[in-house]
Amino acid sequence: MALGTMLMLGGVASAQKVAFEEYNLDNGLHVILHNDASAPVIITSVMYHVGSKNENPERTGFAHFFEHLLFEGTENIKRGEWFKIVTANGGTNNANTSEDRTYYYEVFPSNSLELGLWMESERMMHPIINQIGVDTQNEVVKEEKRLRVDNQPYGSLIAEVKKNMYVKHPYRWAPIGSMEHLDAATLEEFQAFNKKYYVPNNAVLVVAGDLNDIAKTKEWINKYFGAIPRGRDVKVEKFIEEPITSTIKASYQDPNIQKPMIVATYRTPSMKTRDARVLDMISTVLSEGKSSRLYKKIVDDKKMALQIGAFNYSQEDYGMYILYGMPQGTNTSEDIVKEIDEEVVKLQTELLTEKEMQKLKNIYENNYVNGNSNVEGIAENLASYYLLHGDINLINTEIEMYRSITAQEIRDVAKKYLNPNQRLLLDYVPSKDKAQN
């Protein structure tokens, strides 16, 4: 049976409470264990509290670069051997980086639990960071940027939004960062970044799945992670952005597109806040599915846009609420903004009906069940709730927050954040000469 299939079997499609155990090692590593014996699969994962917001403005892209670099090898895993070891043992692995954190994980048959723990401890304890690894991954990251950003239609959209939305905060650049910065960095700078952030006291280890013997699992965790020295405490700098009080206007020419897009973006509070959850619900009302208000009115009925959407881009310090539309026919970006604004004003002045509120809550119940429907999802959720939200039990209680949101709150939060004088309007247009970068 394929691992992916076993993972899907690893959860029951009902909102069952996720049981977990947590404790700290002496070196500051936080450990979370979740036992689920429904499939013979385990996840060993480490989330580090480092993302693009922790970078030097002259050295952007470091956190994402490390997502790649820390697969290069360790003192006991030769260069090029990492993926071979994983696949030879019937496993898969991956990593991803955001503005706020970096996440590494392996999925193995449960009889390889010790191997997974050893590999993640190797990555943390003594990765080999040398010039050949840096040079190799530099080419890999450049290719990824060419593929996902430079040559991808609308690939620079989020980066352009961020650049215009933030003045002081490091959220003003995208996690992929600058290739010039990576080229200019010395080996010593990469080694210093590793020493500062990839330490046990800046991380959480989540072991989830068919743990079989919890006592043995703890013994192995102590054996492999206990000896890793604690790093210096990471001091997190706070960046406060002034409120946006008048519309910011910007434009960007993308050589990869034929159709313009208009993007309206509002700065919103941390994903830890209740308001951020209300904004999630507002996105659902406005643009989730073909029966949503914006889609039905602007795409279906009036046929003014090829595409329309809204989403809440949640982050640890601030969020962004992004609305976008692609005008079609003789319609202009201004026409689309006018239609969007009319729908937002409706939200700000008229309460959702009981039927609409019930539909909304059903969607969030379903999202909650799906989010915890397999052991892989549970592992990442446990890590995120602990590291970014500071409350691991949100894995069980966050749904209560969504259930308790009222129609009045939806109206009030729309009034508070979604006003024309509090936004960026970005004209994202085809470049005039269609020249490639």
C-alpha cells in the first residue's frame, strides 16, 4: 500500500479531539508527540522559528536557501545521500519556508521511526555547510526562481504587493529573496545564519503517527537530540508599521501576461487575533466557490471579469487581505474595483442572514475536519500552533472561535479594515514590449 494512501487512512473524517503530549529537553527543544495507530506510518518533523522576516535586508532569501541547503549532507550523511536513504527505507520527505518559519519532515513506515529521528537530529546537530553545497544550491534556487517567479504568469504578484504594503517590516520582501544577495553572501555568513537560528531552543520537534512504544520513542529522542548544544536565545526585533491612511497606488509590468489584473490589498492584524479569523470568513463569503458574492455578481451575472477572488494572507506579525480581478471585454480595472467596493460596503452595512451564517460555519467545520484528517496535516498543525500561535491546543479549540463568530462581527471587521483609504491598489499589467527579463 502506498504511503500516501496509508496517510489518508490515518484519520477519520470526524472532528475528533487530537491528543498530544509535549515536553522540553534540557537544551530547549520542544517536543510534541501524537500517537495514531490507525496506519503504520510515522512523521518526524522539525519546525524552526526562522523565515524571511529574520533576514538582513541586504541578504534576503537566506531562510528559503537553507530549506535547500540543509539537505546537502551532515557529518554522518554524505553529500547526495539524504534522499537515497529516505527512499531506500520506503519514505518521502520535504520542506517549506514562509515569512515566519521553516518546516522539514520525513514520512516513513513506522518501523523506521528511529531513522527519521536520527536524520533530523543530524540536520540540527552538524550539517555540512561548505562552498560546494552553497554553489550547488545557489543554482537550484535560481532555477526555482526562474520557474516560479520570473517566467510564471503573475509570478511576481505577491512580491509586488508586499513591496508596496510594508515600509519597515521585513515582510516587504518575498521568501525567495534576491539572487544578487545570495551571490554576494560569503560562506561565513551562511554558517553564521545556521548557528543563530537552526538550534534546538528555536525549534519544535513533532513526532506523529504509529508510535507503538512511547517510552522507546522518548528514549530515542533524548539519545539523538539531547546532546545537541543549546544556541544563544534568538532576539526577535519588533517592526511597527504606521497605519495606511490614504490609498497607495502602484503598478507593475509583467512580461509573462496578456491580461491585466487589479489587486486591492489591506493590511490586517496578526493571524493570532480573532479579527484574522473573521477576515477568513469574509473571504469565504466574497469569493469561495461559484455561489460566492463576487464570483456570482462579477463573473457569472455581469460577465465583467474572467476571474475574481479574495483571500486572507495570514502571517505572525501582520496579515494582508487581498482582493483581485481580471477585467474582460471593455471593462476596466476601475470598473472591477467599483463592483468589489459595492460588495464590501454591503458587508459593512448589512448583516449576513442566519442561513448564510450557517453555510459559512458548515464550511469551517469541514475545513477543520479536513485539516486534521491525516497524520501529516496534524503534525504540521501541532508545530504551527505551538511555534507561531503560542497555543498548541488551538488544534482542538480554534474551531470554537470560528463557531462563535457572529454576523455583527463580520460587519464590524469589514468596517474596520476594508476601507478605500486603507489599501494598496496595484495595477498588474502586461509589459508594453512583452520583453522577457
